[in-house]
Amino acid sequence: MIEFFGYKIKEEYKNYMKKIGIIIAVMLIIVIVSLTMDKTEKKSVKGISKEQVVLNKNKEKYNKHIRFYNRILNIDKGLLYYFEDAGMDKKFKVIQNEDIKADIMVDKNFIDKLKELENSKGKKDELDKKAIAMLPILEKMLPITDEMKIYYKNKEYLKDNYAKAQTLHTELLAVLGKYNQVTKAYKEIFEKKSNEIKKLMIKDYDKRRQFITYNQFMFIEEGNNLIGEIHKQGLDASDFTVKGNSKKLKKIEAKMGKAFIKFEKSLKNKKQIEKEGYNSGDHGEFIQKANKFKKSVNVFIQRIEKKEKASHSSVSDSFFAQTEEGTPENVLANFNEVIKEHNKLLAKKTKK
């Protein structure tokens, strides 16, 4: 298995999917807090929790860094798909009769936003400094990735027999180490901040007796714990039936199941539904996606216990691994769908 960002290729993909799930959740959590705060402040200053005050004070800054972080994840995704096709060796791996993905999302708009931060007069904290530190390498990568997009989109490799493909591949490999270094430093600090926000939100839901939203969030937390355990065990489609520890995964699955039962029970209280700004039936899509996620987890654990390996297609390509039921990648993809539905519900709630 080839190496990428210090992980095996498929390992980094798995880590990337986990982060995508987290970032989607964090993005809307911050937006929701800001909207909730605005409405609450109009009603009564006394009704604002300590957690809401802290989050509202920092919402503009966090929202900005969420956008930066999301941009980096999209670049990571593009790099991952490219290197799955082209390989990590110095010599470009020629793939006959197949389109190569080279949509690496480094763009001038992102670089300009980082420059705005660099030139701003306000005091820079550690997160700001780590973001600014990404500027030089992104500026170096931009002409390479721009040229790659045009080259592969126009299928110029069919005309020059991949000659320029090798040149671009060499140039990209030359900057990859520095890119990994500076983005890793930024992501680590951002994720620490995200965890702080998450803890504040849990306290806030509890204090305001938002039981449906709280229980839903706790189910997602247990789901995230399961994703964390998959990552901790270093599982992907190629090795999960050999390396997977089903006992540890089963314990988390049981906690997740209990959290989901609590959530469903809280939905039976019509007064609570109205209190939290929902309508009866609003959670139908979320429940459907949650059940699909739970099923994929169950199949995943069963496959580990039965030593039922993934298909050759899933082992060799992350895209196929996402759709094969019971692979680690499939579990992650289904969890991400749960997060998306959760965010839709929160967005709908704040519009009322």
C-alpha cells in the first residue's frame, strides 16, 4: 500500500472522510448558535447561557476558519484521488484507457482570503498564524494544479504520450512534503477548537432543555466515537477483516443504539417537538439515514467476525469501497449522510 500524508493511501482517505463528517457538523453548529443567539438576545438577555455568550463572541472568527479548513480538506481529497491514479513513486504511473482525476482545489480565491488575514490589523492568535503559514506553499502549488486541471481535462496526455504528465507529477511531489507539514499543523489546532465548541454546545442544549436536539447530538457523538475507533484500529477495505477488533466496536455500537432509542423516545413528546421549533415528521429523513448507518455498522462488525473480505474493486479504489456495504469506507460515508440530515434539521429549526 502506498504512503500519503504519513498514512497508507486508503488510511488517509478514511481519515479524510472522518474529518468531513466533523467539519460539516461544526459548520452548522456555529451558524446555528449565531442564529439562536440573535433571536434570544431580542427576547431577554437573562435567557442567554454562558456557553452561548462565548460562542457568539467568537462566531465570526470560527466561521472564517471553518471555511479555510474545509478548503484544505477539499485539496486533500483532490490529492488523494490523483495519487490513487498516478501513484506516489517518482515515475508517473501510466493508466491506459482511463481518465485521470486531477481536480486539486487550490485556487486564487482561497489564497486571497489568507492574504486578507495576513494583512489585517487585528491581533493574530495561533490559529491565524498557522493559517497564514500555509500561504507560501499554496502559492507555489497554484500554477502546478492549474496546469494539471487543463492538461487532464483536455486529455493532452493522449497527444504527448504522458510526457508533461511526468513533469507535473514530479513538480507536485516536490511540494507535497511541505504542504503536508503546514496543513497538518493548522488542522490540529483547528480540530482542538472544534472540540471545545462541541463541548459548549452539549452543555447549552442540556441547560436549555432541548432534549430532542441534545439526544440527537449524543447519538451523533457515539457515531463519531465509532468512527474514531475505526481510525484508531487503522482499518480500511483492504485489511479490516484481519485487523478489526469487533469487541471494542460492539461496545460502542451498543452505546450508539441506546442513544438512538433515547432520541426516538424524545420525539414522542409533541410539546417538546413544538418547543424546539420542529414539526411532527421533520425527523423522518434523519431517522432513515441513521438506520442505514446503524445497519452498515452492524454488517461491518459481522464481516469482521466472519472474516468476510471486501471485493477486489473496493480494495483497489476508495470510490467503490464507499458503496460496498459493511466496509469501513461505507460506514464512514453513511455516517456523513447522517450528519448532513442533522444539519438540515438545525437549519430548518432556525428559520422558524
